[in-house]
Amino acid sequence: MRRLRVAVVGYGTGGQAVALMLSRDGHEVEVFEQAATLGPVGAGFLLQPVGQLVLWELGLLDTLRRHGATVSRLYGETAAGRAVMDMRYHELDPRLSGLGVQRGALFSVLDSAWCEGRQLHCGTRIVAVDHEAGAVTDAAGRRYQGFDLVVVADGAASSLRTQVAAARLDRPYPWGAQWCLVPAGDWPWADELQQRYVGARRMIGMLPVGTRPDDPTPRLSFFWSLPVAELAEAGVDAPAWHAAIAAVWPDALSRLHGTPVPDGLAQARYRDTVHARWHRGRAVLLGDAAHAMSPQLGQGVNMALLDARALRDELRSDSPVEVALDRYARSRRDHIGIYHFWSRWLTPLFQSERDGLARVRDRVFHPASRLPVGRGQMLRVLTGTRRGWFGTFALPTAFLESLDACGRPAPAHLPESESATASAMVGDTGSSGVAS
Ligand SMILES: Cc1cc2nc3c(=O)[nH]c(=O)nc-3n(C[C@H](O)[C@H](O)[C@H](O)COP(=O)(O)OP(=O)(O)OC[C@H]3O[C@@H](n4cnc5c(N)ncnc54)[C@H](O)[C@@H]3O)c2cc1C
């Protein structure tokens, strides 16, 4: 294979994954990260089967599972106790489950795996990308050049994306969230994402996310939905904040006593970004920089991992880099497109002031999810295996077989080169055990 000099801007999930994969393929990779000291920033998240597949191919899923929490069910109800959502992975395939993970655990697993030829510039904020020359310039005016490829993976709030390609849509969501990690203790829903709603205006989520290498305490990721306009002030009046949580879900409040309010709460804002093109000259977008969306469907990490995998696979061909970049973008289009669509339409059902919509949701969502067709469709979207309107994202048989009845993977995994060609797919052949 040819050896490329590659610059990666951003050492989040997408940047980490692509740096590791391209280094393993023998490319010379140099990463530029604005944070002065390396460390995971971000909430716990749910790693779906498609994201697990990428880590399995890299030989890292076993390690991550030692820290993560298996999540077999997503359940949400109104504060009054009416079921709104009830999705169980095993109804799609008994071998599938989600994996609740602390950002720190995924960060450490990917970081420790990237050893060979590691070149990482911390505290280096890139402000300009020269897609013609293959160069980047940092905030201090230093220019780094001679790259065959510049991967822009600077996240949802990317300041560089428009230097690569004009956005067709780029707007912030009016709603965001406060979040924190709390000790799980004797939390009764150890393998479930649980949510509570009041209309679409109030939502609490509690996701088991296991431990991380530097902290053996099993934790839950707490998520409290708020309009962005209220984020700055939320919790300044701590008793009022506690009362608001208690009104939605007293069990959640019982886990928050050790959390200083508001200082122990982080804020999350999200964007909806669509690019018609993902590349220009020698520069290419990856992860949230290419396709930021609301985390309502919990797919962003999975998508970033899949982007990295797709880019690596296309660069393995002998085609000129620009052709490989075009193929990479095309190969991701159908998959990303459907998740963009659904997150845009579902987010207002859970985070907005549309009380009427929420009432329809409360009446229709759960019954629809119990109908065989509805259930199958929703589970496909959840697991990350929906592709386009009717297509299916392939999960190789060997990967499925490596997941035992408890959702734990067997140690063996396919060499990365074989992954893309494995043929039997969940759902494609009808042999997957899809309950619907
Ligand atoms: C509250 C919340 C919950 C979520 N839950 C889930 C979930 O359950 N499941 C899921 O799959 N996804 C979830 N997501 C989405 C997920 O976090 C993102 O999609 C994912 O982190 C995207 O990875 P990325 O590498 O593209 O960007 P990021 O992880 O944001 O990384 C970008 C990196 O670039 C660096 N950077 C930025 N600008 C520059 C610059 N100019 N120069 C150098 N470095 C720069 C940043 O410091 C950062 O390290 C959630 C998001 C939020 C906000």
C-alpha cells in the first residue's frame, strides 16, 4: 500500500480512531489537538452494535467491555407512569446489546492502542486548512505542511468545516442539556437506559456507563434536558433545581446528592449540520465536523467510528487520494442521511415546547413500537443498522457469533482486512433472528 502523510485535526473519537487505523495501515499520521492536556471530555454514551463492530475489528472491544455496562433495554415513561418507549435489543437479535461507556474509557482504550509512529501536538489549535497545498496553520501562526491528506475531525462546533466545504445546513438546536456522572450504587436498572418525560419540555435520562481505567466506581450518566437559553442559569438556585428534578423523577434526584449544583454539571449544546460535499482538494471532513446531529438517537460516536473505518478502507485502494475521498463520502451518505433525518424529526418530540406533539408521542409511540413492523424499524434505527430508507447496515456473521448470549464477545476477532468483505448480514438474509 502507498504511504501517505496525514494530518488529523482533533483528537476526539473520530480523530483518535482514524489516527489509529491509518497508522496501522502504515501511513505517517500527525494529530493536532487544541486541548493542552489530553483527556476525555464528554458525557457517558451508548455504543451501539455498529460502533462495537468497529472496535471489535480493531481488537479493542473486549477491553472496552471490561469497563462498559451492557445495556439491554431502553425504557422511557411519563412522570405519571405511562410507558412511551420500550425497546429491547434482543427483539432484533438475541446477541445484540448496547454498551454504556464513559467517554474516559473509550478515550483511554483508543489512546493506548495508538503507539506506532505516534505524533501528537497538544495545545495546538488549528485555524486554517490549505486544501490545495495540504497544510494547516495553528493559532500561533505556525504552518505545518507537506501532507497528502488533512482530516478535519474537530467536532460539532467545528470552526474549520466551511474551509473544506460549504454547509448546506448548519444551525444550533435551541435545546441542550446538563449532564454529569454519578456513582451507580444500588441503582435498580443496571442494564437499562431509563428516561422520564414531562411533555417535551422536561426529560431526565439515566444511563449505566460502567467504570474507566483510572476510576473503578461504576457510574451512571445523568442527562437533564433544557432550552439553551436556560443553560447558563440552570442550577444557580440549587434548591429550585433539585425541586425541578424531584418533580420529574425522585429516583434520579436520590443519585445526585453528591453532585455540587451547578458546578458539578456540564453543559451540552448540539448542532444540525449537513454538507453536500465532505472533501475538497486534500482535505476531508470526518465525524461531527461532517454531520453534527442531536444526540437524541445516540449515534454520534458510532458514526465517527464508522467514518474512520470507511476512510481507511477507501485509502487502501490505488485510486488517487481525491477519488478515494469521494468514494468515502459516498459510502457514508445513505447511512448518515437516515440518521440525520430521524434525529431532526424526533428531537422536537423530546426536546421542545410542542406540548401537542408530546401528547401524540405519549399515545402513539409505545403502541407503534409494539407492532411487529414498527418494532423492527425502531430497533434497526436504534442499533445503527438502518441504511437509507429500506437498506440494512451489514453486521458480519463472525462479529455476531463472537457475541455470546450475555452479549460478551468471544476473544477471537477477524483481521481488519477481512471485515469489509464478510458476507452474511443481520436482516439481509432473514436469518438473523429478527423478532419482527
Ligand atoms: C450530551 C450528549 C450525549 C451524547 N450521547 C451519545 C451517545 O449516547 N452515543 C453516541 O454515539 N454519541 C453520543 N453523542 C455524540 C458524540 O459525543 C459525538 O457525536 C462524538 O463525540 C463525535 O466525535 P468527533 O470526533 O467528531 O468530535 P469530538 O469528540 O467532539 O472531538 C473533536 C475534537 O477536536 C478538538 N478540536 C476542536 N477544534 C479544534 C481545532 N480548531 N484545532 C484542534 N483541535 C480541535 C476538540 O478539542 C476535540 O478533542 C452525545 C453528545 C452529547 C453532546
